[in-house]
Amino acid sequence: MIRTRSFYDQSNMIAQYKTHIWGNTEYQNGAIFHAAASELAKLDRLQKHYVNALSITEESAFMSYNFAPPSLRRDIGILGFLHKRVLGKCHEAIRHMFPFMLVCLP
């Protein structure tokens, strides 16, 4: 995709990445969340390389294009998953996999 940057502006290049890459790197977010830090760093470097090739900083990509770093997206995704479980807006199998635990405080 970087080779096509002469045909698109930064906004369209970010949209292309979101469309074609994010789906492939995040479809099993819950499974890769528990991977080793060295393996997760490979996914982070992929996006960092892309942003650098577009001559923008990661901070400006996040602020201007809502293009968050993969590590932040993973954390938000897992928190969203747990939030849906607490609200009961999930599949019945997920409810059985993650039952509520009653904690008795002294």
C-alpha cells in the first residue's frame, strides 16, 4: 500500500489501512491480547512503519485521523468485551465461560 501513496492523500491512505489491514490484524484480538510482548511488538511496528512512511507522527495520526496505536486498540477492545459481558449483551456461551464471582468482603 505504501507504493500507492503518490495517488492518495494522507487521509485516504489512513482509510486504506483501516479498511484493509486493521481487519486482518484485529479479527482475533482476544487471542493475540495474551501473546508475548515481543510478538505484539511486531504488529505495533507494522503500523508505526506505515505512519512514518506517510511522514506523520503517531500522535498526529491519532489526533487527526483517529488512528490509534495497536496496543491501545487491543486494550480498548478487551475492555469493551468485558463491558458487554457485565451488561449481559453477549452470547450465552460467553456468560458460562465468564461467570460472575461473588466476593464476600470482611
